[in-house]
Amino acid sequence: MPIIVQKFGGSSVADSQKILAAARKAIRAQQRGNQVVVVVSAMGDNTDLLIDLAQQITDQPPAREMDMLLSTGEQVSVALMAMAIHSLGHKAISLTGAQIGIVTDSTHGKARIQSISTERMTKALDEGNIVIAAGFQGIDESLDITTLGRGGSDTTAVALAAALHADACEIYTDVDGVYTTDPRVVPEARQLRQISYDEMLELATAGAGVMHNRSIEFAKKFSVPVHVRSSFSDKPGTMIVREPEAVGIPVCGAAMIKNEARVTVLGVPDRPGAAITIFSKVSGKSIPMDMIAQNVAADGRTDISFSVPRDELPHTIRSMEEAVKELGAEGHDCDDEVSKISIVGLGMATQPGVAERMFRSLAEKGINIQMITTSEIKISVLVAREHAQEALRTVHAEFNLGKEPEAVAGKPAAAPVPPQTNDVVARMSKMEQLIIEDISLDESQARVTVNSVPDIPGLAAQVFDDVAQSGVVVDMIVQNVGRGGRTNISFTMPQKDLEKSIRVIREQADILGCPPPGSSPRVAKLSVFGVGMKSHTSVASRLFSALAAEGVNVELISTTEVRVNVIVDGAHGEKGRAALLKEFADAMG
């Protein structure tokens, strides 16, 4: 019999009437011939009320006791949901995370799922029950209650769907589905019929608040079709599967993280392994880094910038003070008034000119770009927070995201292929481990650096408009934060286009009063691509440590949620790839 997992968020179970409405949805799904598991969050603002109550008692509540406290919110919801289903004449049983058999590590407040036992759920389903599972929680090996952190109920739902080989995981929320951007900021935003796992993962971690990235990581890893729907209507919603909505569309969505902070370590010695000190300090405190940018060194030193959530800035600054001393760097700088704007789409990997369009549209609005990082399917820029909403509206309009695509539709969502039992057991035992899908080496590229250019609105647009008009297809772009009103921009392109690129940049340098461009005729691009890279904060430090051990120095860094790209000297490409394959052998999928 098919299995459906339904998840209802806090707004969907905020009062008794909404709980009864959710119960009816679960019953209807069962009546259509499915076995049904329902995952629920705490009611409405219950979690916030519990946090406030704890803070009235103490400013520093123990993490273990906070998990004991916060887990009660979901326990209230599951009991009431089971009562609602009984009152409507059907069978249900409520289970806590511990009763289900969700085993996690012991990181209170941010626990990772290690395994899930399906025996009790399967037995209850076979007896005709609708199983009501508490989201957001599990139990560690010491039998202590743990919570999964932000987005924990989404994570629980998709993880249970994976463990049970469910035919679909339906996420019921207060919106109709996944939109091209936040409709509260951009009224023209359009609901997507379908979106790929990779696109959704990039959007989720770029600021799209519909789902949390950990749940999408689970869905991709275990091929779980996810259906995002409204709790308050029967609209079709959005399917999250392997294929995009349409083929040939360069951008499927735009997103904003409004409350970001930028940290720059200034004057880092340009030697193998210098970045390790920085990234190990941050990952050691489980602080998620977002954009990471390192440009080509000048006079033996370079600046390394990265962004973190604004509320993590105080912890990050303390870590950077330690790193500066250990490295002998010149110092550090930060800005807590920045926002990240991103565009995402599988199609941009095959269509030139996407970055130029984004930069030009922002320039026409007078919005200055402070940092740029790119990957095959995502371009992110850092802008002043006061310009963030206008920047989001601008790029959304530039790529006509409010309009239905005319390109060929993506393939319909395929039913997941049930894995063999032994494979299931093996995979469930490492549910949240990092999975590296590919470590690639591209030795076909060259690099050009525009040095000491004025840090003004329109700069990036001018640079890449001229490059695009010359017929050069740009791959990786890195712009770090400017110093003294000047900044550097580096980009890579096919080696055959190096001389053409240098001519274009030399002409621009003359106009802007900048030094001649720097270049390298042969560079190697190393890419690490995988699932769980955002939530496993040690990936960057492991990567740089492995390269440093082999004496491979990193010239450029650019990161996204699913990929870390670095540029190294062309002669060191194979050595670098071998070092990364060895380092991540335990995580290769």
C-alpha cells in the first residue's frame, strides 16, 4: 500500500479548528488508499513562548534542558491531532521522536539524525492507524531528548519519508507552494509548478523560507518527491523533484537573505594552508559560512571575506581575532548591515550573459555590489541592506520571473525506485552524513584579474558587458570587498580567450585609471560538489587542509550551498584533485 507523509507546520495547527482541518486532510489521504504518517510542529508561536519563558528564568539555560522544554510543544500537537482524528471516527496513534526511534547525536539544539527505526511505525500503519509523529525531535544514545534545530519538522518529515520509502512527502504550510521569490516583497512573484532539488537547495539556503536546506538535502539524497502545498486550500502546489520546471530557462528564482554580516580578514599571508586557520576557527564553533571570496594575492598577501548570519557575528569576530594573531594577518573588518541577493537556475550553466544581465540591472538602479561569488547554477552578490529589497525586485524583473516559461517543460516527477532492504539499512545508519557526489578538475581555463578599480555602482556591469560583447564566455567570477575605495575582480575563461579578455580589460583599465590587468594563462579549477555541505561546516577547512598538505596554494575561492570552487596553479591541478579525493574518500557517494 502506498505511504504518504504529511507535514503540518505551526501555522497549520495553530488552534483547534486548524488541527481538525489538518486531521481531515490526513483522513482523506487514507481513504484514497494510502497509509498516512503525519508530522506536526508545535502550535503557532508555542516554541517562541517557551523560549521566552526560559529566558525569564535565566539568561543562559542549559542546552539539554532547553531541548527538554522545547520538545513539549510538538508533544502537545501530536496528542491533539490524534484526538482530532479519533473524534472524526478514525484510528490514530501519536508518537514522540523517541517512541518512533529517531536516534541523533548529542548536539543539543542542532542535533543530527543518525538512524531511524521504522518497526513501530510500520506496525501501527498495518493496524490501520494514521501515525502522528512529533517533528523537530529525537533521542541520543544516552536517552536524552534532542531537538534538530531550525526547520527540524521539515527535516523529520522528509527523513521519515526516506526511511519508509514513501511515495511522496507533502509539506503543508501557509503558502500555496514555492514561488520565484518572496511574494511579500515582490507581488509579481509566480508560483512554480516544479523545481529541481539542486535549485531548491540553493534557493532554500539563499533565503527562500518555504523549506529548510537540511530537508532538501534528505530529499535529494533519498530521491523523495516533496510536494509543497497550502494547508488552507486544495491548490496543486509545487513538486520538488530531480527535474526543473522547464528546460532552457536560465533563472528559475531569486532570493534574499536580509540579515547577513560580512567578515574580512585583511592581509592574509599568501601561502598554502593560511585559509585553514580562518575556516577551522569558524567551523569549530559550528557557524555556517555562506559566501566565501578570496581574490588573487598582491605583494604576498590577500584578503579573505565571507558572510555569516548576522546573529553569529559576535562569535565569529572572537574567532577572527584569534586567527589574525596566529596568521600574522593585518587585521579584520566586518559589516553587519549587508544582505545577500541570489539568482538560481540550472539553465545558467549553458547560457552566457546571465551574470552581465544581473550586474547591469543593479547598476541601472545605482546599487553597488560589494562581493560576488558564482557557481554553475547560482550567482550571489552582497549589497547594503538598505538596497536589498529593491535589488531583489530588480533582478526578478530582469529575468521575467513573474512570467510563465515558454520553454519545454521539465520531465514529470518519477516515482522513486524502492532500494533493496540491505541498502536501506546501510543508508539509514548515516542519514545526515556528508555525501560528496563529485570532485572535478577543469584544466582548460585561464584567469584575468582587474586590479584596483573604483568600488562604485556599475563597475561589474561595465567589466562584464564589455567582456561578453567580445564573445568571451566567463565561468567563475570573484569580487572581494573593496579597501580604500578600490577593489579587485577576477574571472576565469577558456584559455583560447585569454588574449581577447586581456585586451578588453586593458582598455577598461586605461579608462578607469587602473594598473594593467594581471593574468595567468593556465589555471586549474577544483570543484567539490555534494549534499550536506551547508550543514557540515568543516568542508571548507578540510578542503584547504588537504591542499595545503600537498603544497597547493589557492588563488581564488568561490562557494555556494552545494559546491566549493577553488582556482590553483595549472601545474598543481592533478595533485590537488588527488589530495581532495583522498580527503573526502569517506564521504564519496
